[in-house]
Amino acid sequence: MKKLLWVMTCFVFLIAGFSMYKITQYKAQIDNLKVDKVELTNKISQMETQTAYLLNNNPTKLDSSNFESWSNYFETAEIMVKDSGGNFLRPWATFLVKEAEKYDIDPFLVYELLKVESGATFNPTLIGPKTRYGHAHGLAQFMKNTAPWVADMAKLPYEDELLYDPYYSIKLSLVYLDYLYDQYQNWDETLTAYHRGMTGMKRYKLKNGHAKSEYALMIQTNAEKHDLLAIAK
């Protein structure tokens, strides 16, 4: 009788242990499904905003260049070249100034972003430190999970090697900034989202009550200094 009772007790514990194991498995599956649902929802939202951006925005919004405006392009580019100590090459700077006009974006804002992203080296072949999402690449430090869909919005081909082309990198940065600004309508959120990702920006805003990150403030403050210098000239 005692032996039977012992066997039954062991059997009950075995069943209970197996049940707890299955419950733990189910909970883990539910948690994974919740994460997948959030990621899918974010992906759908991103696709919707991309579609809206492509439908509502002309990739060459403004193009007022004429003979007189080129001298302004060169003057603005020269400020960037001098500030970088020659690391930001004159052809790159001129291209940036000209392209920024198409999107109605302050070129100094983009220049300062590139300075921060590259650690002031302006090295077009730069590979950033490893993160859980991989490495960032090129002058504008694009991740390989972001660059392809930004290239789609820019109506450009995509290959990993292109991220090391400074002109391609500058173009992607302009399109991405234009897309983000189209979503948020302010530069604090736009720049913080560029730096942390759109989800990261939302988390930062929830935690701090605003999107005025050190990254965003530094870029805007330095860009304003360049703007004042350009006006003074």
C-alpha cells in the first residue's frame, strides 16, 4: 500500500511538473507573440508612413538653382570645408548644399549631423561599433536594416557597398531626415529619431517628457552658429 501511495505521489508530482513546464512554455510563446505583434504593428505603421511620404512628396521639391545661386552654394560649402579642417571635401559639401535645397532643409543641419555621426572624421568608409542591430556604415552611419527602405523612398538602387559612397550617404541622410520631419514636424523629434530610431525616440520622449536629446540640441545649436556666420558674410 505504501509503495502504491509512493508511486501515485511521484506520478502526481510528475504530472504537476510537466504541467508547469507546459504552462511556462505557453507563457513564453504568448510573450513572443506579443513582441511579434508589436513589431508587426510598427512595421505596418512604417509602411503606411512611407507610402504617404512617397505619395505626398516630390523628391525634387525645390530646385531654384540658377547662375547667381551657385556662388551661394560655393560660399556655404566653403564654410563646411573650413570647419572640418578639409576632412569634408569641397565636392561633397557643394553636393550637400545643392541637394539640401531640394528638400528645404538647412544644409548646416545635415553637415553637423554628419560631423557627429562620423566623429568629426567625415570618413566615408567608417564602420560604427557593433550593436544588437549590427553595425552602422558610411558617412551618415546607416544601419543595413534601415538603408534599403530609405533608398526605396529616394528611388535609388541599394547595395551594401553603396553606403560607403559619400554622395549616396548624403542623399540617404537628406531623404531620411525629410521623411522623419514629415512625420514629426519638428527637429527635436526628427533628429532624436535619426539617432535612436523612431521607436527609440518615442521611448525617450515617454521617459523624459520631450525629445530634446543632447544629440538633437548639439546639432541644431552648431548649425545655427554656421547660419549666423553665413549671414554675416
